[in-house]
Amino acid sequence: MNRFEYVRPATIAEAIAAASMPTSAYVAGGTNLLDLMKSDVFRPDRVVDVSKLPGLDRIEPLPDGGLRIGALMRNADLAHDREFARSYPAIAEALLSGASAQLRNAATVGGNLLQRTRCGYFYDVASACNKRQPGSGCDARHGENRLHAILGWSESCIATNPSDFCVPLVALDAVAEIEGPTGRREIAIDDLHRLPGNRPDHEHALEQGELIVAVRLPGEAARFAQHARYVKVRERTSYAFAVVSGAAALHIEHGVIRQARVALGGVAAKPWRARAAEAVLANRAADPAIFRNAAEAALADARASGDNAFKIVLAQRVVERALVLALAGTPGRLPALPASPFATVAGVLDNA
């Protein structure tokens, strides 16, 4: 590991000032950054520890009925908060499907939003990777790529975003609150991550020194609480990233889907909001017969990036399954295997 300066600021302003140097990085739980540093994938000259900043580890109700979640809130604490899980069950299910219990106890909300791809070529410093070293090429393009992107990819990069948490956040119009050298701003989670284009190293919309301080969920997102689910297909049931995942949320009145929200994970360099699928479902009778059409609309622009054509069909099936489960209704208790397509409805993780 290369030598680096370690800084632990006492305030947000001090943190931003310390991280304004181009070769600096924030660390909180460290569940991704430390792996990158140990693998020599990322070599910051300064690490700014924000884990002790005051006031960023709480949930606050908002006047519109929504919630403000501090960026230092631990994934496990958020998922197991009963009021949160009752109002936003798909997000709780997504959080509990990610990594291991030990990692969820350490990982933070802000860090989860900015975790980097798990593409094997990105982690292998002997491989060409435009994301790690701009202009070097993309060995994944013609390499082992069965798990890579089917939406929004370019010849420069076919990596995927690994976050479970971000998928339902995108579906429910969550917003990130950001503080930086030029002040405070906010950005929709749907706009936080960038597609690769010709600059896959530009992964997100944050500028140097900017710090995510909170995630905000609008009050209207809670109207989906009775019909919201997350489904995750992975190569093993636990401790694995999604091959494909999907969040579905329905607002149903008198047997009619008044609003639908659909998003996919594991298919692109960012969580993928499937607005075409939502349009198919809006103001239609709540009947599973239309879910196939919605799923096909969600993947209409998909194209294989190598040996992963199967993911297009798989993603369609994940959308259908998530919609079927959402229509059936959010269970009073989260499944024993959260988000698994093999889970029974009832489980031991109580969110009631």
C-alpha cells in the first residue's frame, strides 16, 4: 500500500477543505475504499475520515411526510428501523440483500451511493481499463463479460453499478444533499451516476471535495408502501452482487394502477429507471397480464455487450417477478432471504 496522509476533521467545513486536494478521498465505513487501496486500484495521497462528523447519522422526518437520512447512517441500522421499513419496504429489502451482516453494520448510506464497480478488469491493475486509467482500453469488452452491462454501455466501458440500495432510491425519486467548496446543492439519485460514454472515469456528478451529507425521500414515495418489492438474482444466495435486480412499486386505487415505479440494477453503469415500463402500467387495471408488456418496454433498448445476452431475458423476468410480488402486497414481515426469488413470503425479519 502506498503512503498517504490521514485526516480526521471535526466539522463538515473542515472535511471539505481537506478533501479539496485532487488526490484526496473521503472514508467512512471503508468497505469499498480500503479494498481499492489494498489492491492498488486507487492511490489517494490524503484520506479524509468523515466517520465522526456530528449530526450525519440520524433519520429526520420532513414536513412533506418524507424522510431525511444522514449519510453516516449505517445500512443495517436503516434497514432495521421499523418506521423506515414500514414506509419504504423495498429499500429495506434491498439493503438487507446486500453483502454480509458484518459489512452492513459498517457500510454507510453515503458510501453505498458512491461504491465503485466490481468489474474484475477494473480491479486487476494488469488489465486495460478506461475507468481506472483513461485511454488504456477496455479488456472486458472482449473478455469475460457475462455479468456486464446490457444498457447504456459504450465501447469504452461495459461495467455495471453494484449498488442494491440505489435501485429503489432511483425508483422512488430520492435526492442526495451535497455540500462542497461552493456551497450546498442537491441532485436526484437518478442523475448522480453517469453513463460511460467516452469518459468512464467520470463516474458521478460530484466535484472534487463535495460530500454527500444526506439522502432525502419525498413524502409521496411512502404511498407505495403497500405494494413495493425488491428482487435480486445472484450467482449465490448470499454475499454476492446482483446479476440483475429490480425494484417495483405500485400505487393502486380501486383496482387501477395510478402510478408505477420500476428500476433495475446490475444492467448498466448506473441504477436504471425504467420509465417506459412505468408508462405501460400507468392507469391500467392491476392485472399481471400487462406485466410482460411492461418488462419488454423496460428492456427495449438493451443490447448484449458480449456473452451476456441472457441478461436481457433475465432482466425482463426480474421486472415481471418484482411487479407480481408488488401487486400481491408488501408482506408484514420481510422474507427470511430478503430480495431472493427463492424466498417465501413470510420470514423472520420483522418490519411491522
